[in-house]
Amino acid sequence: MYHYSDFDRAFLATRNAQFRAQVARRISGELTEEEFKPLRLMNGVYLQLHAYMLRVAIPYGTLGSAQMRALADLAETYDKGYGHFTTRQNIQYNWPKLGDIPDMLDDLARVGLHAIQTSGNTIRNVTADHFAGAAADELADPRPIAELIRQWSTDHPEFQFLPRKFKVAVTGSPEDRAVTAAHDIGLRIVARDGALGYQVLVGGGLGRTPMIGKIIKDFLPEADLLPYLEAVVSVWNSLGRRDNKYKARIKITVHEHGLEEIARRVEERFALIRPTFSGIDQALLADIRAQFAPPAFRAAPLAPYEVAYAADPIFRAWADTNLARHKRADHAIVTVSLKAHGETPGDASATQMRLLADLAARFGYDALRISHEQNVILPHVARADLPALHAALKAQGLATANIGLLSDIIACPGMDYCALATARSIPVAQELAQHFDALKLEHDIGPLKLKISGCINACGHHHVGHIGILGLDRAGVESYQITLGGDHGTDLALGSRTGPGFSYEEIVPAIERILRCYLALRESRAESFLEAFRRLGLAPFKAALYEPDAKAKELVHAAE
Amino acid sequence: MTPSLITANALLEGDVVYLTAHGHWARTMAEAEVFTDEAVAEERLFSVNPAEVVGAYLMPVSLTDGAPSPVHFREAFRTRGPSNRFHGKQAEGY
């Protein structure tokens, strides 16, 4: 992983000292809230419902054990003993005091972490495939360019006051695990004529007006990456709608001007600025790449894994759901679920974080990842070590075998914390997980992506959930809208709304009706919910939802 | 006007506070001054000291025997804290 240079350390120290002085001036009354707010947002400090919140970037989701320990220390020293991993590979602390935040930032700087540009109208934390550097299907590790983009975008003088926030995601695998088409810019590493380059998508995003990113450049040569990105952001910076925050994102700019016109302007701008990139960026990239060299993998026998897999049904269930194929046959990618039934999706206690740090150091070449699905990944574990790893995880409630299943829910903080939320999402996630666990239906239902947002901004990615839930405030009452058939994968798809929403008390039974309908109508266990939805369409599920006593029964009987 | 009180978040702690009749910021809603005259409420809101709190606003309440309670569920959550963890006001004895 990337290690800070002297330049990086000096930059961060200066920046943190500046913010410390800004906080002091706010506390002394020299700065008004109006003056202070944009400054604190650029440093990741929000004021939420019950307290301040500090959002710390975990660039492209990559951490070492020392960094994870520092996150645990922060949770204990300045917060209430836990942190919340978000859907953008950040961690949020829910209870810091304003006066403590400069100390928190200094503690983070010691391990090469920061909260810069995790908020505000800037280029945000660059996200990446959480299996980067480990996945069997990967063309190239996307993290070196993610780091290059982090360095280029951090404090970029032209891009500190953009029309709105701007999000970039990168993947180096044909299977898109980074939801690149739902970002302002999505970058996919592709090969052409033996050379690697980038497919560039622009104008994707969820939120109030969900749109799927469009390909603006099918193949961008490696050396053109930064000037091309700069051209795109620059064109949007001039054209973007600062008059209306709901129309300010680049997806609306692309929609209003058309992809062709945007592409033409980008090419024009690119031609102008390309010569100013002398090649220093490429020299820097080569240096960054060297720091992302794969660890010295040790060859390990498969037998200990195979023995445990055959003998221990609990280990087997976990291995079946939580392991993914590593590029080496004697290793596996381990997803540690932060979704124990009834717990808050994405929350980890300081004790759990320390255990994960220890296990990464002991079994995982010191590597950890945070996924946008709010889980922790140990990207490189020898299969021989998996039984011992599983036993250690189990002791701290971290061995839930539910990755990719119903209870592996993405949920935003919702109205339990967030000042923008219109309804709660965490307790809905908790109740759904517990309800289906009690019914013992989760494994029978099989692969399912359930995603919950507590407002229209869609931090919980509800549009791309197989089942999406959106919490709204309808005349002073929490109301939950359901969408079906979304897909967060390579062929990104937006779900269709079923109809009127359901109250807080009604939402869990409503989801049960949808899933019982699926169980009754699927062709076999091999047909997933999403596949069944694509075959059947919205109608039977809608009937099950809104006319549970009539039409659905009829349909179910007909199918039987 | 609908009976209302003035609420905000404290500058240093960020927690929820309510303006009392003595001009102090209290941690519980029960101590808040309830306004029924719009002009008085607006005047008090205008004179809030921006060095102590952030984002002060008028919040409608319903009155039972003179005691205010929130009209909107968001305000009810603000009097307690999050529902997933026993943190915030509910844990601090307010």
C-alpha cells in the first residue's frame, strides 16, 4: 500500500494546523457558523442530529493494521467505542466534540489518514473495487491510479468550489464491484491491442435523479488519464448549474447538454491542457505502482482447509458465503460481515477493529479493505489459515455467514444520526435481518441485495438493490417506498417502484410478502430473486404487496 | 401560532439544546420557553447568540397541561438519541 512521503506528511501537518486554528477561531467567536461551515466540511466535519460527526476517508478502501488500530483508538479516546463504515469506503465517528476534532486529525495523520474532501463541493474520496489486487478476474490493480487521483484532486486549486460534490470510482476487473456506473466518473481498466487503458464513464449517480453513467471515452491511453479527468471536471465546473443544487451534479449537465456536446468540449479542453502535463504524473504513478506490489505470497497446502470444510458445518457455511476466489488457488479473499443479525450494518467496535488488525497482521499480509457494502475484507489469506481465522472471528461476533444474502444489507445512518434523513433506516435493517433469521428463510431465499436509504439522496444505494427501500416523511409519518429489480453489478440497473409506500410497522411484513411470492413462483432454487423478477416482471410482486389476499394467492396457486 | 420553542445544537458538544425563558440553553425540552406569540418568538430567535449554538430554529410543539412535546418524529428522536444504540440524551439521564 501507499506510504506517505515527506511531502505528504508536511502537507497534512500544515493542513491540520490550519484547521486547528479555524476551529479555535470558531470557538472564540471570531468566525461565524456561516464562515466556518465550508471550512469544516472540507475537513469532513458535519453537524448531525445529536452531535458532530467526523468522516474519515479510507482511500480506495485500503488499510493496514496500524491504521485500523488507530481507527479503534480514535473510537475509544474521542467517541463512544465504535465507528461506522459507510457506503463510500469512509468511516464515521458519531459523537466527537468540536474541540477534540483537531487532535483526532493529528492522530490520523500519524498513520497516514485524513478527512480532507470527505464532504463539501469537492472531488470526494476515490473509491475502488474492494477485492483490488486480489481478485482472480483482475486485469490490473486499480489502486495505483486511485492514489494518483487522490493526490491530484487533494487541494486541487481549480476544484475546491465545484458546483456540487464529485465522486470517482475505479475498477480493474471486468466484474464491476465498485458500482462505477453510479459515479460522476467511473473508470474501468481495459485492454486494447496488448496495452492497458481506461474506459471512462461520465454522469452516473443515484440520489434524487438516478442516472446510469455513459461511456464518454471507450479507450483512454494510460498517460492521458489525469489531463482527461481534469478536462472533464473543468468543463463541468464551467457549465454546472450553480443556480440549483438539485441540477448541479454532472449527470444533469450531461443530460441537459447531451453526451456528444460534453465530449466535444472535453476534447477541446483536453487538447489545450494535455501539453502542460510534462510526464511528472507518470513518473509519480510508476513510483506509486511500486508501492502496490503484491505481497510475497507463501505457498500453503490446501489440506487444513479441506479437512475443516468437510468436518465443521459452521465453518463450511461461512466458507460458502464469505469467501471469494483469489488469484492464487491456495489463497482466498475473506469478507468479514459487519451485519450480524440485529446489529447496525457497518458498525464495528474498537475491540472488533483491533481484532481485525491483529488477524490481518497474523494471517493477511497486513492488508485490510473496507467495502462499499459496509463489510471488512481480508484480501489475502492462505486457505490453510482459514479455520484458525474463522475461530478467532467467531469469538468476537464477526463470523456471520451471510455475505450476499438478505441480511447483508446496506443501510445509511438514516434518521438515527443524519440531519438530512427523512426516516430511519438502521432499525428497518435490524428488524428485517432478525425477522428472516427467525423464520430461517435467509438461505432458502439465496442471493439477495437489499439496500435501504433514509432519504432521497440514496446513500444506501436503494435504486440498485434487488429490493430497495427508501424512507420518506409523508405528512409527519415515516413511509417506506419499495423498488424492485435494481442491480449494482456490471450491468447497472435501476429498480422500479412498486407503488404507494408502507409505514414503519408495515415494511417488514411487506418485504416478507414479496419474498414469499418469489419462493412460490421461482422455477427452482437456482433461479435467484433478481432472475425471477426479470422473468416475471413487477406484476406478481405488486399483487402480493397490495392485494395479498386475492390476486397473489391466485398467482401462487396457478404456479403450484 | 402553533405553540413553539427554540431549539439548536450546542457549539462545542453538538448536542440538542432548547432556549429557556432565562435565555440559557437547556439540555431538556421540559425547560424550554414555549412561545404562542409569533412576533415574540421571531424576536427571540433573531437575538440568539451565534457564539453558543448552531442552527437555531422554531420548533412546533403540542402542550399537555402546559408541558411541551414534539409534534414531528424527528424532534422526538432529537429528545432521545439514536434508536439502535443507547446513546445520547436517553443515556445521559435527560
